[in-house]
Amino acid sequence: MSGKYKIGIIGAGRIGRLHTENISRMVPSVEIIGIADVNMNEETRLWAESLNIPLATGDAMDLIGNPDIKAVVICSSTSTHADFIIAAARAGKHIFCEKPIDLSVQKGLEAIKVAKEAGVKLQLGFNRRFDHNFQHIRELGRTGQVGDIQIVKITSRDPAPPSAAYVAVSGGIFLDMMIHDFDMARFQAGSEITEVYATGAVLVDPEIGKAGDIDTAIVTLKFANGAIGVIDNSRQAVYGYDQRVEVFGSKGSAQCENDTANSVTLATVDGVKGEKPLHFFLERYKDAYIGEITSFVEAILKDTAVEVGGEDGFEDMVAALAAGKSLKEHRPVTIKEMKKELGV
Amino acid sequence: MSGKYKIGIIGAGRIGRLHTENISRMVPSVEIIGIADVNMNEETRLWAESLNIPLATGDAMDLIGNPDIKAVVICSSTSTHADFIIAAARAGKHIFCEKPIDLSVQKGLEAIKVAKEAGVKLQLGFNRRFDHNFQHIRELGRTGQVGDIQIVKITSRDPAPPSAAYVAVSGGIFLDMMIHDFDMARFQAGSEITEVYATGAVLVDPEIGKAGDIDTAIVTLKFANGAIGVIDNSRQAVYGYDQRVEVFGSKGSAQCENDTANSVTLATVDGVKGEKPLHFFLERYKDAYIGEITSFVEAILKDTAVEVGGEDGFEDMVAALAAGKSLKEHRPVTIKEMKKELGV
Amino acid sequence: MSGKYKIGIIGAGRIGRLHTENISRMVPSVEIIGIADVNMNEETRLWAESLNIPLATGDAMDLIGNPDIKAVVICSSTSTHADFIIAAARAGKHIFCEKPIDLSVQKGLEAIKVAKEAGVKLQLGFNRRFDHNFQHIRELGRTGQVGDIQIVKITSRDPAPPSAAYVAVSGGIFLDMMIHDFDMARFQAGSEITEVYATGAVLVDPEIGKAGDIDTAIVTLKFANGAIGVIDNSRQAVYGYDQRVEVFGSKGSAQCENDTANSVTLATVDGVKGEKPLHFFLERYKDAYIGEITSFVEAILKDTAVEVGGEDGFEDMVAALAAGKSLKEHRPVTIKEMKKELGV
Amino acid sequence: MSGKYKIGIIGAGRIGRLHTENISRMVPSVEIIGIADVNMNEETRLWAESLNIPLATGDAMDLIGNPDIKAVVICSSTSTHADFIIAAARAGKHIFCEKPIDLSVQKGLEAIKVAKEAGVKLQLGFNRRFDHNFQHIRELGRTGQVGDIQIVKITSRDPAPPSAAYVAVSGGIFLDMMIHDFDMARFQAGSEITEVYATGAVLVDPEIGKAGDIDTAIVTLKFANGAIGVIDNSRQAVYGYDQRVEVFGSKGSAQCENDTANSVTLATVDGVKGEKPLHFFLERYKDAYIGEITSFVEAILKDTAVEVGGEDGFEDMVAALAAGKSLKEHRPVTIKEMKKELGV
């Protein structure tokens, strides 16, 4: 029996498989000894087998109850996150859970509380914090190379809109899409958001409007440390996944470009042409997905704090809810007010 | 006597001299036959002489009353703009006037009205519209190459803050600094601003705060065509004058970089280093200052509409006032509401 | 027993381990069932075990003689390449061999001939052909987007010089370093080199000069299709591994930048600073190493020609020898003359 | 009478007019009081009048013999350069002369000698030394920021080939086009060229080949300080005037990009597109033409050495002749050998 750290995966959908394959290939100190999926079938079993994962089950409790398993990676549907966190925490497992913890803030808070009481680590899947560009910008901010941070600007645009059907159950642009950017804003500012003001429009797809959502948004932020910020989102940047961050401060400004497949430019009579941004999150954040899992494992093995914990997910969600309230009521909304309304 | 188009210059301060020298050197179809400055002195006389300008006077009316002079360029202090516009218009002169027309919207409107009734051209000094980068972005927008415009983003940061004394009489960041960006936003959107929401902070210089102003601001915008936008301003970007624009639409996104003195990069063990942005407006907009005057002369000679007229200056000023009100009242303010309050 | 394609690795040094780990992680259709190293020891055995490789042996013939093994990857020392190629070819194994085949062209040719007669595939480790940038430039050339190729320019500089001791046995800069660039030049030109002229100097390390070699070189090239080219090499670019290619033709020019760890720039009072190129080949060509092995496996499984075969290695080596002769005799040297001299 | 420095212009063709207008507009310390052109006509007279130049004559000696004129700018046809230099020098005038001094090296040398003996300044029109990018690279080299210079690389490609008729009398690609690059190479290396080796081809226009010239060339260089270099020329870069320089040394590498009309990029589904290089020398070196004249005037007024003197033009020409000899004889040619052959 190998001396590797043994874990289980809950959920064998797209992200579950991504994490599973990343861990199998890239995290040699870890061994996946079981995978659970509520829709376990032959295809999934064969896939697990090809990765030398001995157990493939339809019941996540087979993993949570397994004493050999020290940690679980939860990639099942959102509605199950909080329950699995609570069960795993009570069983003493460390937990990596895809965001969000729950569509209900209260239930999310309960899960966070249980994990805390159980003394297990809880990391959320805010993968962008592990991106090479954003990490380097944060490092420049953290080490004082941009001075006092004054403005945080985030551009975050998807290449193509989701279906209106998806939008209808997504929780809306702030919870479904901009939540990543609220997290990035807090990460880069090194400070909590205190107030938001949201402007939005339906400019991409009228069906999104009919579903009660918007597809284009600009949200301004105030942070506890005095900095201000702005995030812009669009559900459709036809040129690809546009993911840029700028942190401006008293000593300078750090910013990044989009990642591209290559740096080749072709100069012709028509101009000088280069590559578009990488299409979407699986390409753009390929290494960040590996990074977050590696970081989680390191936090366990070295017993350090996780890079992005349950409280982060909670704060991100409150910011998203406040943005929704701001848009609806057409006024700035403080985080304090929002928390009070939520009773949290 | 030459067949050149004869004009006079009112005001021989920094901008007045800049326009005078640009016209003398770069606009061969025009001859400056007089310059007026309320503080006319020997040094200014010699300077005028060196440029072969026959008349140097302390009284602007010497130019406005001169039948040979067909147009005037007003670069005197702001408080005199409206009066000179009115006098020149009544004398049938075409007018180029530095912005703003007046610190009072009502008085500005009157000047605009008089110029209109007199049938003379009135162009305002929003030089940035003539910048090579911003003009090209507008061209891409105007010709449909970015599709329907959805988001306009403007970064506009000065290299160093003005003195608190200046700030105290400047009209505040929105009227003194961001007014250029409101004009740029309207130019790029190809549409009027309908609503603004301002967030601000004092992060650069506490003295600016004591003078009742802010030094860092983010303003979100709604446009009549449905697009949304955002402007960020800082009174101090230590790396230089940061002037960037992005126009995002249904077919793509156009953006520019800052201008630099050269494109050289030096790769060493410490990294790859390039030039900072050009320091400030005289360097950055050197060609734009020539462009706006050239455009004004062309509009006269070809009898076409000026590129940026009195109405533009009026709309820009209302947006700036609305931003101030938004900041003060901590809520979004519509242009309609602001105009109603101003009685215009 | 799995249905995977079974292979063996010969040589467990740096490159051997790199290929082994890449195949284990990234090429799921292949299974490494044995690894041989003339200095097999406990550490290597444990490493092989950790990758689930059942056999670790000191004798490459244990792999070459194993009927389950269908292909071998030769990463042993250069002096053994030709012999292992010949043995493996006679045993009917497909062969991936690190460059060069041999320091003797004649022996290299013999190995190529044996592999050809045996009907096995022989791919050489010219990994740069699989780089994302260089592949895209080649694609633009191949598809006619740069028109008729007229000039090929290659910049290729190492971050730090090897020891003089290494240099003494390396075969010299042309065989040890520029051979990659001769291969790249032929790849990008889509044509064979017909003549070379070499200029060189000792500017980095006098010890390299004492060892009879140079450390800085510029070689001009003529190609069979009429194009001309130039390669510059330095043993020491203090800012990192400088690897750039430009292909210029009748319709335009394609070029690339160096890869960097991230695209972040920091603007301060001192200028705008970005990342240096990735340090050296293991970082820079990480994906290219995976790409070449993947391509080799695909060529076997689909029974297509390998991307870079024995003949390529032969032509590259003749070009390198001709460059050495050119430098020594201070005159241009044709490939035809060089081959004649070599009797090949 | 003004206290300005009085000069005369010889030659009112394209470059003569360019210098005349630049001086009139941009060099306030200088007054042009006469212009001579062998084909003086009404149109030229009117143009001179519009610039307030009192004298327009068909005879250059009217200027050279005028005691008020302290310096002349020679922009007449090449065959007249040496004679005008000699006459002007003997008359005690400082001289700015377009390159080359003469198609005969011997006659050029004589002119240089006469100017030297007369104690007048002689500057040649190697405008590129005054380009913002190349000057900054030189500054980085001169101040030791790239360390010991080891490699100088120059890319220099015209947007479109001249007519075969022009080519026939041009002196060939090395004297007509690459001479600028030999000058740039010497400037950047801070050292004299000692040897050249030329490779060339006819790839752009067969008519150029029929005229006995080539249209594509790569020349390698050795410098007296030990550095090596390479220049590539093409008569046709369809994407515009390609003018780049790289200086590589022991501490790093300095390089520049082409100048463009603006920095705007448009990202669409088709990629990210930017501007081509500025089309040709009048646009690309607009400021460099002003810079060289300004520098000439400063050298006179401050009595300092000119930035690029007759000896530079002589060395550049010898390098060009040596490259021609190298191409013809298919071997490297030293400058020493070339000078010996020329008897200089």
C-alpha cells in the first residue's frame, strides 16, 4: 500500500473529471481511491478504471464513510454542496468544494460553521486566484510594489451567452458570473468590499432579459481599506474569453493581458494580426485548476490555512446579492445592509 | 497682402501660445494678424514679433473690432470666455474657444445661443477628440467594426495632482478633469449620456479632501442608445499620463495603449523594461492640438459643422454637474433631472 | 492486461525522465513497461516504481529483446544512439531517438538506413518543431499566408554558457547548439539548405575559446527554393532563453515573441516592466516535449510519416559541419561540397 | 534685420523642400535667406515666397557667394554634391549635405578633405541616427546598459521596390539602400566595420535582376571591437516600411518595434488586429529629419562636432562597396582590402 494521501471525489461531471484527471497526473503525493456520482454508470466506471481508481460508487457516503479517505473534493450539483460539506466535516475529512457552497447564504454559513467546528479545512473552487497572471499582480500588490492600492479594475467577459433556460436557474449574472470577479476584487484589493452599485443592461440576448436577468453589467465597489473598484461583465465577447485585471496604487499600476495560444503576429497589407484570447475557462484556467488542487493538498499536508476558504465564498455571495439588490432598487447598497437583511 | 485667412488670438498664456505657434507653423492657410492679452507686456510683444504677428494688444476688442479678422481663438481665463464669445459672435467672427465656455451653465448656454443666432461657427477645445488613437477607435465604432456599442471604458489619470489652491477654484474633479472624459465617452458612444453614478475617494492628497474635493473617482454611465460605460480618474499616476479608451460591442472590442517616447525595450536580468507613458497633455496631445485647430479652419473654409461644438460643451458640463450631485447625494442622477434643476 | 501500446525507455537521465513522466501523465494510449539505464540504481528503481513501470534494468537489450515492447525511446548518451537504433530497428521496434544520431555522420547514416530497411519509424528529438509559436509560424508559411518565403530569421540564445569542459566534448556550437536552428530553418523554409557562411567570435567566456570553440555566431543560409536566411546564436543571454523566429515572404511576415511566465506589466516611475523570457528549454519547451512524443505515438498508431525523421537529423548535421568548415576556412561552404567531403 | 542664423538651401526637390519647410517651421534660430535650384521655376519661386524666403535663384553660387549666408544645406542631385561641398567649404560655409557625398569614393574623400582644411562643419544626411527609437537604443548601448556589445541586428525593408530604371542608375542595393544600415550598424556598435560577407537574391522583381542588381540581401559584419552583426534588406515588405534594430550585449538586449499611426487593436472573431508600420521614410522619419537639421544648427552654434560627418559617409560607402565585392566574388571582404583596392 502506497504512502500517498488518499482522497475521494464526489461528482463525475465536467469539473469533477477535470479535478480527477489533474490530481491523477499532476499531484503525485495524492491518490484518489474512490469516486462517487449520483448517476454512476458503465462509462464513468471505465473512465475511473482507466485512472486506476479502485472504487466507483453511486453513493457519496461510501467515500465520506471510508476511514482511508482523508479528504473529499465536492463537484456535485450546487444543491448538494452544503449537505456534503456538513457530512464530510462531521466525518473529519478535509474538503475542497466547488463554488458556491449553496444558493442560500444561511445554509452556506451553516456548512462553513460545521467545517470550522470540526477543525477540517474547507477550500472553495475560486480557481482564478491561482491564475499565473492574477497571482503575479496580487504578489506585486501584496509586496507593496504598487504602493497603497487605490483602484481595482476587472474586465470579465464570457465568449458566448448561456441559454436562457440556464440563465433562468443560474441565480442571475451576479451570482453565476460576477461572483468570480467579486472574489478576485477582494483578493486583489486585500480588503473586504463595503458597498456596491450596479448598472446593467440587456444588450446581448433579449431572451436573457425575458428570463429576468441582464447580460451586461458594470459594478462599482468600495473597499474597507478606502480603495475603490469596478468590474465589467458581458455574457458575450465574440473574440473570446476576456479576463483582465488592473491594480492601481500610489507607486504604480500592475496589469495583465489575456492569454493566447501563441504570440505569433502576421503582418500583411491588411495590418498586423495576432491570436484572440483563449476561448473559455477550461483553456484559460487549465493550470489554475491544477494550482488550486495542489494548493489545497499543500494546505493539508503542511497544515496551513487554505488560500480561499468558506468565509471568502460567503463574502463573495453577499456582494453578489448586494449587487442584485442595487440593480433592482437603483441605488448603492452596503454589505452591512445586505448582511442585516440576510440576518447573517 | 497675402490671401491667407486672417485670425486673431485672445489670450497669450500657455495654451494661447501653443495654439499660436501651432497655427504659425502648421496651418499655412491661416495668418495670425493680432494677439490680445490682458497682461500684454514686452516679453509677449517680442514673442509675437518673432512669429511675424503685426499686432499685440492688451484689449481683445481690438481684434474683435478688426474687420480683417475673420475668426478668433479664445484662450483667455475661463471667466471671460462667454463674454468674448458673445462679442465675437455679434461681430460675425467664427470662434474657437478653450473649454469650458463658462462655469455657469446658464451663461454658457447664452453664449451658445448668441453664436448660433449670429450664424458663426463655435468650436470648443476638446482636443482629445483629435488624438490619433481615440479617433481611430471612434472610426472603428462609427463604421460598425465593433458592432453595436455596449460598453465604453475610459481610463484617465494625471501624472501629478494640482495644488490644493488650484483645486479649491477648479470646480472640482468632475468639471476640471473628468469633463474631458465625459466628452470622450459621448464621442465614442455616439450617443448622449442619460444617467451617471459617481464613486469617489481622497487617496492621493488629504489637502484635496480639505478643499472639499476628491482625487480618485469612478463614474458609471448610461447612454441613450442603451450602452453603459465607466470612467476612472486619478489625480496621480506616478508612471505618467494614463489615457486609454476601450469600446466594446457586439462584433468586437477596440482599445489603445498609452503613447510613449519610443518603443524600445531593454531585456536584462531584472526583466524587460519599456518607456512610461508620455508625461502630460502637452506631450501626449501635441498633435491633437494641431488637429483641432486644423479641423476648425477646415470647417470654416469648407463651411461644414465643427467637430465639437457648443452643445457638446454644454452636455459635457451637465454630465459633470450630475456626477458631482451623484457623489454628494450618494445616488444615481439622470441628466434629465440635472437639466431640470439647472432650468435648462 | 491493458490494451495500451507498450514501449520502453532507454536512458533515465534528465531527458529520459522528462519523456517518461510526460508519457505516463499525458499519453494515455501508451504504457511504459520498462526502463533501462546503464547506471541503474535504487533511486532510479524507486522513481520507476512510482510511475508504475514494472521493469527497471541496467541493460537496454532487456527492452529491445522484449516482444511486448513495440517501440523504444532512446535518451542514452550520444555515443550509444546509433547502436541502439540499429539493434531496435532489427528487432522491429519503432524508435524515438534524442538528437543527434551520432557524432559521426557516416554512422548516423548507417543507423538511418537500417531503420529504413527494417520498415520501422525513426523520429528524432527536434522538439522545437512542436513548439506552439514555431508551429503556428510554419502553418502560416505552409498555407501560403506569408506568400513565397524569402527570408528566415532565427534568434537562438542560451541563458548561460556550459562549462568549458562540456564545450570541449560537445562537438562545438554548431553541432551542439545551432543544430536545432538549422533544423528550425529547414522546417520553416520548407526547403533544404544549400550553402552556409559562418561568422563567429568568443565574446562570452575566454575558456570556450581556449577549448577551440566560439560562443557567439551568425550564420547565413541559402535554401534550395531560393530563400535566404540567418541564424544568430549566443551562449549567454543574461535575460533568459531567447528563442524567436521570423518568416518573411511576398505576402507578409510572421514572427513570434518569447514565452514568459505571465503577461503582467508593472508601470512605475522607473518605466514599464514585464517578465523575462522563460529561463531555459525545460520551461520553454515543456509542451513541445509532450507534443513530440504524442506526435510519435500518433505516427505509429495511424501509420503515418514521423514529423522529423532520420534524414532531417542527417541534413541538420551536415549543415552544422558545413558551418564549422565555413568558420575555419573563412568562406562560404555548400552542402554539396560538404557531403562530398563526407563521402555521403 | 533679425539676429537669426542665415542659411541657404541648394536643391528644391522633395528632400530639399522637406528640409526647407522643417527649418522654417521648427528651427526658430535659423532664417533661410535663399534657395537655389538648377531648374528654378515659377512654382518653386511661389513656394519659396510662401515661406518668406527672399531669394530664389537658379545658380547655387548666388548662395555660396553671399557673405550673409553662413551655412548651406545641399539637397541637389548626387553628382553635384562634391563640387558644392568644395565650393561652399572654400567660401567658409558650414555644410549639411544629403548622402552620398559622391558615387566616387575618391571624389568624396577630396570633398571631405577640403571641408576639413577649410575648418567648416560637414554633416551628412544620415537621418536615421536621429530617430527616437534608434537614438534610445544607442543611448542604452553608450551608457553601458547592454554591457559589452556583442551582436547588432538590423532589419531594413522598403515597402515597395523602385523601378528597374531607377535601380539601373542607383549604384545597387548596397550603395542605394543598405548604406543607411551600414551607418546604423557603425552607430549602434560604436565601432568600425572591419569585414563584410554578403548573401543576396532576386526574389521581388526579376527586372531588378536583369538590371544587374539584387532585391533581397543579408550581410554579416565584423566590427573592430569584436562584435558581430547582421543586416537584412528587402526591396518589398508588403506590410510597410520595416525598420528595426536590436543591440545585444553582455548585460542585456535593447530592441524596438516599428512605428505605427496609432496603437489601437481591434479584437474580433477573426483575431486581434493592429496597424501596419508607417508606410515609408517621409512618415517614419518625419521627426528624424527635423532632428538632424536641429542637430546640425546646434553643432554650428555651439561649435561642437557634428553627429554624423564626412568620415562616416566615407566609411559607410566603403562598407557598401565591400558588400558588393563580397557578393560578386562570393567570399568575405575586409574593409582594409577594399580601401587598398580603392587606393584610399
